[in-house]
Amino acid sequence: MKTPAEIQRFCRLLRLRTVSRQPGSGTDPGPFIRMAGLLESLFPMVHSRCSRDRVAEASLLYGLRGTDLDLDPVMLTAHLDVVPAEEDGGWPHPPFSGTVSEGRVWGRGAIDYKIGVSAMLEALEGLLARDFSPVRSLFLAFGHDEETGGDRGAAGIVALLDGRGVRLRSVLDEGGYIYSFPWLRRDVAVVGLAEKGYLTLRLTARGRQGHASVPGTATAAGNLCRALARLEDSQMEPRLCEPVRKMMEGTAHLIRDADGNVSANALMEIMSRYPSGNALVRTTAAITMISGSSKENIIPAAPHALVNLRAVPGDDSGSIIRHVRDIAGEMGVEVECEDTNHVHEPSAVSSAATPEYRAIEDAMEKVWPGIPVVPGIFPAATDSRHYCSIADDVYRFQPVHLGTDGLSALHSSGESVSVEDYMGSIRFYSEYIERICGA
């Protein structure tokens, strides 16, 4: 069976190694420069009809002028960059091969988030080929450093638009998906009205360096481990924020082994049993990096660990730091922010009573009829945190089935998307653009 042209174009984007790395770690600008040229050749109508700005060398901003300039424009956004992928990391197909196999497209960025770049441009290219003329102006924004915080790409695009006096009616970014939650009987599409906050803390224990043959009865490393164990055992209290409350109301009739009459507290308890549900109802703490001695027979003097915390609305960085210090302080463990430039509070909550939200519902019904669409919160971080400052409402949704892996599918060694989902994404973005920018 011949591979559709849309899929072939998508695969060409996946083959470019647009890997972003932390500042100072040597991000290669070459693939991003080649990406801009490739997009121009693949989507000629978009490039002939839209304005284009290159921001911070590698991010791209496209603008399609509407006929009614009294209407605030809208934006769809995705990102060009991907996280690293090791060739020998257990991939069924090489991560930058853009392979089509078993009805799926395989490669780093297949879900996160070159699918958005490609499908949005395919949708707009198709509309322009049908002489689409928007009433409301439209922007497509593609950052190049979302995976490292978006401090140059998305932030630069915001600064550019703000300097031009542009105020956005709404933004549609990645974030919500079609989830297979284990506590529900069927898939649901969740539109993120907000996203959780972001904070990484460094926990450091102090002691004396010494020879491993004569350890003391308590060591700095032992104190650090006890503090980390206590932190896992003493999670912050659950909080029912408004987007999750709306999600629970919209899915209460789908709870497994229940008759639909489930109280909010009971449902929160059910959700807390699963990592994907627990992340929706409380601030989470993940121990991600631990460092000790440089040699196996040296007792370390200052072992440390990094703990990544994602704050649910109602908690903030101050309350989180106090919580961790109360626990770690009992073990004599110091707590400080790893990077104060990457401390983000939970975002503002967007409205679910807008034409844009209804357009998401309508486009979903057109492409995936029968799948319930509910508001919710996105537990990870996106470029949308930057766009909140110039937009009335920011929505986070991508019409892709994540399956039982949930968000773990995004950075996995088997990142892939079904051909059906990719083609559906093009139709979804086309329907959405027509509804929010058309007559």
C-alpha cells in the first residue's frame, strides 16, 4: 500500500535531528536551519501567503492576515525541537529514521511535537489551496527550545508580538490528549485549561569525607536517603482545582465498577491510586538525579539529589519549599532551588465557555465522533506558559491517542503515532482553523 504524501512529508521532518540541549551543552543549529528550508519546500502556499519571522535564529512565526482587523488574532503553536534519543536505546526503528511500519510512524517527535508542526502546516496548506480567506488573523508559532524551557524561542515570539502591540484572543498548544485513563471505561479527550507549576530543588547533606572501610554509624549519604524516603512518604495534600473538578464531573458516569454516583472525595481517592491520576490531584515530587562520591571507596562529604516538583493550582513554589524543608531539615539536609530562572507557578485557568473551546469540541466530534471532550489540567510544562502573558485564553490539546502508556509515550524509546491519528490531526486542525478564523 502506497504511503500517503502527507505521511511522507511528516517523515522528512522526523529525520532532521532538531535536538535541543541545555544552554552551554552544544545545541547544533544546523538541523533547525535545514528545517526552515524544508518547510518552505514542502508547504509552498503557506510560504507564499503568510508572513514569516525567524526568531532567535531558529524559531518560526507565520502570520495570515484576516479581513477584520478589529478581531484579535488567534494562534496555533507547536515546537520544532525534540529531546535526545540514543540509537541503541531499544528503539524498534532508528529514532531519526521516520519509519512507517505496522500502521504507525516511528521517530523522535512523532508525538512531541513535530506532529503539530507538520499537521498544522498541512491543514493550512490545504485550506489555502481551497482559497480560504480568514476573517480573523491567524498565527502559527514554532519554537525551537521548548524542551529546555522556551526561554529564547517562545519567549522571543512573545516579545516580538508584544512589541507590535498584538494581543491574542487564544492559543492552542500541545498538552491535553485522548487518554486511556485506567479508572475510566473508555477513552476521553482532555483539553488542558491550565498547566501545573514547575520547580526543581537540590537537597544536599553535609558530612566528612573519609575511607569507606571505617564509616560512621550515620553518614551524609544515609541522611540524604532518609530525607528522600521521608519526602516520598509525606506527599503534599491533594487539591481539587477547577479544571480537574470539571473533568471529574464530565467523566463520573464512566468510572469503572461504579454506578455513576461517585463523590468528589471518593473519585480523588480512586484517581490517586494511579500515577496518571495522582498527578492531576496533587503536587508531585519526583527524585530524578542523585550524586555522591567519585569513587566506590570514598565516603562523600556532600551528596546531593535533585527533586522535580509539579505544583497543582492552589500550591506554589513557596509552600512547596517550606514543605520540603520541614521534612529534610529534620535530617540536617539543606534545600535550595536548582535554577531560579526555571521556577514556574501554576498557570492561569482558561475558560471553557468560549468559541475556541467549542471549536475544539466540534472539530473532535467531526474527526473522532463519540469521544467525550472534557476540561482538565496538563501535569507537564509547555511553551504555553510564555503565551499566557499575551493571550486571553490558552488551550492545550492534541488529537492523538496515547494509549495505556499515557504521557510516558512522549519521551519513550518507542515514540510513534498511528497513521490514522496523524491524518486525523490534519483534519482536526483544518476544522478548528475554519471555525475560529472563518466567516
